[in-house]
Amino acid sequence: MAITWAEVVAYAVTLPEVAESTSYRTPSLKVAGTLMARLRTESEGGLAVKCSLSDKEALVNGEDPAYYTVPHYDGHAYVLVDLEVVDPQELRELVADAWRIAAPPSLRRRLDL
């Protein structure tokens, strides 16, 4: 079952200081003003989610067809996610990880208390 942008937003805004916004004139999610995910309207589509380069490599080179990249994202710490086939729980974990990466250290520290 495909996941909608509205479902991605509904989960993401449960994380501290996450807000729906825009980036490059497309819907996005930001934590404390920093981009963590963007819905791509380009021909390749997908949801660009911030991640570590090592996680991106593992996801893209793994066997799950939900994860991919395009040349535009070469060298960038974003993995593309096919919302038509991604496992909902895996996507929630990926969005939570994106939050941890993009959130300012002071916010992460407050939540670790």
C-alpha cells in the first residue's frame, strides 16, 4: 500500500520542532528550520530523506527496491524513497533518523535528558 505525503507529514510532525515547509518550491519537512526531507516532483519522483552517506550506500545497494538515488544526489547525504513500495515502519525509522541528523545539537541534548 502506497504511503502518501500526508501520512509522512502526520508522523514527522510528532517529532519535536518539525514543521511542514517548502524547499525548491516542493513540499518539505524541516526541524528547527533545517531540511530533513523533501517530496520530489521531478520525473524520478520519490521522497528525499536526509541520512548518513554510509546508510545511503547500504540502502541503495541493498535488495529493497524502495531505496534509490539519481546522479543529482551523488555525494549528498540523502536517499530517495519510493513511497509506493516502502515499508511504513522502515520509513518512520528513516524519518526519525533524519530528525536526529538535522536537529540542532541543543534540541537533541534536551530530548536525551
